[in-house]
Amino acid sequence: MATSKTEVISVRVEPPIKEALQVAANLEMRSLANMVEVMVVAYCRSQGYPLTGIPSDALPATLTRGSQVD
């Protein structure tokens, strides 16, 4: 079975941003890379930006603190 290759990106952020990202990743038991991916997908979906090639169920929508499931 063929696997798709991933892309590498490098991003510089201020230390408090990295710390917040690490805390979020730890709380959700994710890697930093996976947490960033989830956040980008959630942001794009919330803003209505197209996610070509990403199935709608690939990364389930994450709930924000205090939100409820209908």
C-alpha cells in the first residue's frame, strides 16, 4: 500500500507561544506537529477556507472549552 509523504515546515514563535502549544498538545496527548495540524484544520474550517484533499472526517472538529455538542 502506498503512503503519502508529508511536508516539512519550519516556524519560529515566541517562547510563550511554544509553551502554550506544548501544554495543549500534552493535554490532548498529541505531538506538537499533530497539535499544529489539528489547529490549522480547525481554524480553516471555522473560517470557511477550503481544505482540498482533506476529508471532512479526517480530523474531527475539536470542541472549544465550554462548547456543547448538538
